[in-house]
Amino acid sequence: MTAMTTLNALSPDDRARFDRFARGPVETPPFHRVHHAFQAQAARRRDAPAVEHEGACLTYGELDARSDQVAATLVAAGVRPGDHVGLFLTRSTHMVVGLLGVLKAGAAYVPQDVRITPPHHLEHVMRTAGIDVVLTTSEHASGIEAGTVLSLDALPRRDVTPPRVDSGDTAVVIFTSGTTGVPNGVRVTHANLCNVLLTAPGSLGVRPGDRVAQLLNIAFDMAVWEIFAALSHGATLVVRGREVQRAAETATVLIATPGVLSTIDRSRCPDVRVVAVAGERCPQALADEWSEQAEFHNACGPTEVTIVNTVSRYDGRRLTIGRPVPNSTVYILDEDLRPCRIGEVGEMWAGGACVTAGYLGNDVLTAQRYRPDPFLGGDHVMFRTRDLGRWTADGELEHHGRTDDQVKVRGFRVELDAVTSALETTPDCVRATTVLHDGALVGFVSPATVAPDAAREAVARALPYYCVPSLVVPVDDLPLTDRGKVDRAALRALVSVG
């Protein structure tokens, strides 16, 4: 079935809007390699602060020189363009030095936080990515088994000639949790990153003098956004220590999951002027709170479409996930991959420059999730996001949960996100989530002072009777995963224990 055949099933008006809404603006990123954007900033502002972490600070000139040293060391160790180098450490200035050094050596970095990554997970990452060389720090070097383990804090400081190498296409390999529990390595290219991070709106208007907080797990794709939002635009990257709040209080730009952002006391962050959230559904109340002070951007997109592929600046009225980022497309399709009518809920497929290069060592899964794009044609590929959405009449995307969040309750199909949205209309409720446990809906509301009966009544007013949770559990805070998303498994366990 051709794209024209499927589009002909739409009315002429919907065909025109499908084509117009689906395509992001055409832009040309200023660089083809993401570290070249950093190097351009370093050439202009050698003495400006580039990265801070718990009292340690490197200027752009120092960060440039030290990452050159790492690149030279990697090349001498046999790293070649296109190789994968493990970056197994914790948040620090060494982390930033190391990842830039890997990119300058022409390789791709594979980040993992060694404090929280189980050994069997690290072994899977190394095996899947074919990692022979690992960058770490002295604290963790003895626990890592690889062909070559280099401690960044022990490398000699010396003047080097920056290696002149061609860069491979892949910039970073991000391991996702995977639908089967087995982590999948996603190959994110330089072209992918430059497209979303060096053009608006993904660039977030970051400028010299800004302070961008680095709050998230370094293995999470949104950490790439934090890091290069700062270093590509001449700002200071503020790498947090143990306390999220402390780093946020000195920042002007916050990029976070809604779960992490909800833990930050806005009253103690007077300088924050830009906030961007992604990774999970954003509660309306959270957007309302932060948009009183800052430009608030709500974004959406899995790792496979390069961090985010839709972004919306919240206008205080309607919270959407916006429109496709430049040079990218979003299609709302039905189960047979036919375009849905404008206003009809369907599954989001993403195309264009945001689509990554597939999964490492898993051609079967790549073929399932990455398909030829019949709308762009040629060699273009589109990715099945498993997000549900619909177009508004003026071309904004509304998020309607995920296909794997649609559950059956008493024979009826229920969208968990819809129940969560209704729970959050309960008086005094700041945050909520919904899980299916033993065939029944269970709602969790925060803070613990929210009245369960009021929460059930709020759902009953908004949704059919079968959507009302059998149980509502008030909690002080919703638990988060190590990537800053609501930990539904922990909540199910809480119900089981109770």
C-alpha cells in the first residue's frame, strides 16, 4: 500500500492538514559533529567556566585541553573511529572530560553510572557494544574488567597535539530498559544530536552566562541534552552532587523528568528562566507552577528518536507536546499504518532526521520498530514510538498515553494516563499515577494528605465507572527509578505488602 493510497482515505482537508502538521520546519544545523559546537565555544571563550562539580571548576580552555589529552590517549590505546568506548563512572568533571575525549577520538561513548548499575548489566553493555576500552576513575577501576581500563583522574597532564581523526557516525550508545527487561543499545548519531540540540526549540535559547543543571542519570538520554545544551552554547554545566536541589538553586536552565522536577522547591530557585521536561507525562499542576516563573517546555520522544522529537512551549492554557522538531516528522497512524483523521487518537510514528540508527546487535527488533517511511519515501525510515496521540485542529499534538499503558478492566479498555489525569484534579493533589494490580486499578496520589474518597469521586466525575480505581493510596512522594521516572513496580510492591 502506497502513501498516496492511504492518504486518499482522508478527506481533502485532512490530507492537507496531515501533510502540514506532520512536518517540522526545515533547518540546517550549524555543525555536523556535536563536539565541534563545543570546540567553537572553547575557541571563543577560553576563560569562561564550562563545568562545575562540588567546588571543582574547569574553564572552556581547560576542558578543551584535557579532553584533547584523553583523545590522544585513546588513539594511542588503539581506539579507532566508529569504536565504542565505555564511560563507566559517576557524575564529575571527569565524566565531561571523558565523553568529549571519546568524541574527539572519533569514537562513540557508552555511559553507565557504576554506583547503581549491576555488574551483570555492565557485562551485557560491554558485550553488546563490543567495548574493549573503558574510561573510569581510580575509585572504580579495580572493579571493571576490560581489555584496557583508563582512570581519568590518573592520566598525566601534558601538552598534546589534538588527534586528527575522522569521526564515526555514532556519537553515543544509550541502553534503554527494553520491553523484555533486556537493555537495548540505541545508536544515536552526531547528525541526530546536532539536529535536535543545535536548532530551536531543542536548543532552549541557552546562551553564554546561563547555568544548566546536570541532574539526571548519565546513562539516560536526557543527560545528553543537559550536557550539550550547556557546552554547545557557551553556558556552564552545573553537575550535581548528592543533592538535586542544591544544583538547581544555582541554575538558570533545568532539563528534567517531571518526577525529578517535582522534587525541586521552586521558591529556592529564583534564577531559573527556562525549564524543559520529558521522559514521562507532565502533570498540569507542575507546568502551571513553573510557567509562572520560567519558559516551560513540555517535550516527548523515546531514545530511539533522539531524546525528544516534539516540543511545546506551554502557554498557560493548554498543555500539549507540541510539534515536530526541525527536519523531522510525526504521523498519527492506525493499527494498519493508515493515517488517522485529524482529531482521532492513533499511534505516533516518527520520521526524518530524529530517527536513530537502530539497536546494536538486534536486527530483529530493529526491523520490528524501524520501518520504511512511505510518506518521505526513498531510504527514509520511521520509528514506532508506542506513544498514543492526536492532532488538535491547529496542529498541536496531545499525548494520550502509551500503547502498553492501555489495559483491560472488566472487559473495558482503559488508558492509565487518563485515570491519572483525573486523579490529579483532586483538591490538594500535586502528583498521581495509576497501575493495574491483580486485574484492578490502583491509584496513588501525593501528598499523603489527599483524601482517597475525593480522588475516586474526581475520577467518577471525569470518566466512565469502570475507570474508577478500586483503591486509592495516598503517599508522601511517588518513588522514582534511577532515571527519574515514576517507579510503578515499586508501587505495585507497596500494594502487595499492604
